[in-house]
Amino acid sequence: MKRLSVLFGIFLLIAGCEKDDVSRSFEDDSSIKTITGKWVVVSYQDYTFKNPLIRKSDVDSWNGMDVILTFTTDSLYGRNTTNSVNGNYTISGRNIHIIRYGGTKLGQPEWGNMFTDVVHLFQKFEINKYQLRFYYNDYKNSVNLEPVVH
């Protein structure tokens, strides 16, 4: 009976953990050398406060408006909620430097402002076929993106 209680307790612990807690164990795929493609911002993560995750549903995003960016070899373009944006970047290994990022902020909800506020802080990235993460603030924070499936 005691063993059954222990197993039940472990089950509850595992079932009670949010899917997002597992996202901290994200694995970079070093065989992927570029970030080219179309990506949508799905969350922001702060690793210093027990891994809190902020999603669109947590902040003002004006009916779910997205931040969707297309990355080419050295430039990016797309929509930041209500505005068109574009820019340039360089990559060296897994380091990234946003050289230029611009667009208007007209009528931009909080979800869009969050990206605008940190895009110039990106230091490194990790990528696999499911997600692209831009780290900033000495790996204490990340912006998490998923590929846009056509």
C-alpha cells in the first residue's frame, strides 16, 4: 500500500507539471546552421523566476495578433502585430546581432511592444525543427518562436 501511495504521488507530481516546465530542457540541434524561414513568436521566458512563461493570452494582443517574422540569409521582415517591420542581422556560430530593426509602433498592443523592447538585446540563439529561441540578458530570458506551417 505504501508503494502504491508513492507511485500515485509521483504520478500526481508529473501530471501536475506544466508542459512549459519541460520546455526548459530545450535541445539545440547543432546541425541546423541558419534561422531562415518563417517564424511566429509563441512565448517569452524568464529563467530567473522559476521559469515563468508569458503567452499571448497573458497580455494584450488585440484578438490574438501575432509577431510573425521571415528570416533570410541576413535580413528579416514581417508583421509585429499591427505593423510591418524589417531589419538586418549577422550570425556567427550561435551568436546573433540585430543590426537594424524597424517599423512603426502605431497602435501596437503589449504583445508587439514586448518584442520591440527586446529584439536589439538578442545575444544567442538555439534552434531545432520545432522551435527557435533568442536569448538575451545573459541567458536569463528568451523569446520563443515556432515555425509557421504553410
